Amino acid sequence: MNKYTVMAVGLVLSLGLVAGCGSSDGDDSGAKPKYGSSAGPDAAAPKGPAYKGPAIPGLAAKPAWSLPPAHAIDLGDTLLFVKDAQGKYALGRGYAWEPVDGSVGTLHFTDDPEPATLEFRDVKTGAVRKSLKVTTDRVAATTWHDGVKAVAVFARATTESDGLSKEKTTSTVTVYGSDGAELGKATTEGDEFDVREGHIIQQDGDASLKLTPIEGGPAGKVTCTGQLARCSFDARTNEIDGGQAHAPLITGKYAFHVENASTYEDDPEQLVMTELATGKTVWSTADVTPPKGVDLDKDGKRTSGALRVLDVRDGRVLTAWGAGAFAPDTWVTATYDIAGGKQVGGSSKYSYGDSPTDTINTEGSSVFTPDHTLAAAHTEEGTAVWRPADGHEVWAQKEGEKAMTPLRFSPNGVLYGSTKEDDFSERVFLAVDGRTKKVLAKSLPEQNLPLFSQPSGYGYISTDKGFFVFPSQGQ
């Protein structure tokens, strides 16, 4: 994806990414059942349809439980379902700006706030732990502080013009945790905003983002710098979009911004990580040495402005650097220690297939196992699997093989992906052993590619026959 494609997408996002968001007035109708071993209001695991599909590598042969056709938001130890006033489960299909990992972003959407029921079901048994009646026009996946999975329930209210005043829209957002308990609630003007990490995220001019804590407190601001700088928030990837530089906007107690996020750049763009509470800089790509394989000019500056932060965890930053001005689709990954700024382990260098239809975060990125011990990159030759900790390549496809696009890992290392015979053929979905490259299944229906809930390791699929939840293979 070239710089101008990214900027165009960022502009579209900033203009209308989350139009239609709103909040709830939660009415707790399931407060009596105790969260934990109790089955909840339904008092028993659901008895849904029987699974008659193919065996799925990485999962047990039989599901632990099932429901009629439905989709869910994964909250870790629970799955969140939405029922409309007629008792029908939301399917969560067809909404724009969905996450790139295949999970559900927006589960329920209506033009105006309507009654709905939230069901928090135990991921292992399917028993309802809590049920809440709300009035909402949108239910979406989000995160609370430190990446804790949560659900945001929106409701809009519009005050019509009296003939002289302007029509006014306000939106209320209520965030619930996996146990159905309310984590925070806030009301804001308008409906063009997003919710992440316990903050309302709003565009504030071309180069700034306003971050307002949902539980109260002063709003903060993230500003990208540079001549005619632009930056925005991409809810599909949860990244700040600053031209050629991308990073998680908020990750735990840190936030990122872009220096020299310019449309006319004299110097390479830099990613700067600051303390979310204070704005103090704690790490910057400007202060570290680019990994081996990144081209530098005679002044020691990078010849490419392309730069990404892929992950921040355990005191380390995982990065991807554009290899050079004349290698726009080649990236070099490297891990750095936050405290000392030194590179940890080696690096991996990959060339990615250039696609004119690629408008989201796929180039320069990887898919990870849940414990982040393995990553799979989508390269020109297909899939390459590597270790983020030390940059070691585990295996890679070679010329002459059917190039596989990696999609996601199971907790036990099964990698699911897709292949195509040519540009005009349909995609074929398969599963391989992520550590050995052994093909485990060469033709899976797309609906049967599982998502996985952590920390249980249970996998789930949603098909036109039903919603099925499986233990991990061997559990």
C-alpha cells in the first residue's frame, strides 16, 4: 500500500468512520445469578443444533455447545450475544469497517435505538451468566484499559431544530465487562467517534485526536507533527494512521503519535510512544538504530519513511521498517527493549505482494499465535513463519508452491490460511501445522475457519446451520 492510498483511507475514516454510533440505558434483568459456577438465568447449557461439518484441525471433534445461527463478541471467558425484541440473535454481518482479523466489530445495528437483550454466555458451557435489557442502536466490541475485552452499547438522541437552532445529536456509550458489570458510561455530542481502551476517540482537526476517558477526567490529545500533517484513527486495526507510519493509538498506559507525519517530507517519519497520562516520551524510533537490512543514505537517515509498530508487551516494542525507497513492499521486523532502546535478537526481512486493492493493514504486518511465540507473514512467495522474540525464521514458502495467505493461528499452533490457483479462481481455505508446515486440511469451508477465545483456548464458528463452540484439540 503506498503512502497516498493510506492517506486517502485515513481521510475517509476521519470523515465518516463511525457515523451512527450511540449508547444504552442498561436495565439489569439478570442480577440475581452469581457470576462464576452458576449457570445463570437459563440454568443450563443450551441445546442447539448438532454439528455435521468437517473436522477442524486444532479443535475437538465435537462441539461443547451450540446455538441457532448467531454471531458473538468474544469477551474472553464469556461470549456476548444480542437478541432483538423478537428474540432473534444478531448475525453481525455486512457492517463496514470490521476488524481485519475476522472477528466481530459491530454485532448489532439499527437506525434508531430499540429494545434488545444482551446475553453473556460462559464460553465453555454456553450457560447464560448474565442477561441485560438495553435500548440501543449499536452494540460493538471494544477494549477497556490495558486491552481488557469489553462491549460498548450505544444510543443516540436527536433534538430537532425549533426553526432557528440547529438539530443536535448526542450519543451515550456504556461499556460492560465480560461479567456484564458496567465499567463506565459517558455522553458526548455528535455520533462520529470511536471507543477504545476506555476512551472516546474523536478527530480534532486534521492532525490531532481527542481522547476522553469514559469514567471521567480531563481529555487528552494526540497530535502528529510535520508540514501539512494528517493523522487519524483506523478502528479496523486500532492504529493511528500517520501517512507511512502506523502504530496502536493506545496500548496499555502508552499512546503513540507520529513525528513528521507530513505530505511533503524532508525527514523520515518517526513513531513516538508517550505515557498516556502525562505525555512524557518513553520510546521513539528516532532514538534507536534501524535493524540490519534497512537502507540508509549518506547522512545515516532511512531512505524509506514506511514504519510500523506491530505490538507492545512485556517491556518490548515489535516494529516493522520499510527496507528502502526502491523497495516499497519490503519490510524488516525487529524487537526493541523499551527501557534501554537496544534491539533484542535478530530481524526478519520479507517482501510483500503489492496489491492495488490493499487499503488496510496487511503489508508490513503479521498474524500471531495468542501467546505471541510465533508470527506468520504474508510475503511475495506466500507464508513465512518466524519468531518475534529473536527474528528467527521457522519456515517459509518457496517459488513454485501455492502461495498461502495466513489468516490466524490457534492456541496450539495450527495456522489457517487461503490459496488461489490464479487471480480468477475462488479462494481455497486450509490448515497447516505452524511449526512444521505440514498440511492438516486442504479444503475447509470459509465458515468453518474458527476464531479463538482466550484464555480458554476454545474455538468457535458461525455458519448458516448454527453457532458452534469447540474445546481445543486435546482438551
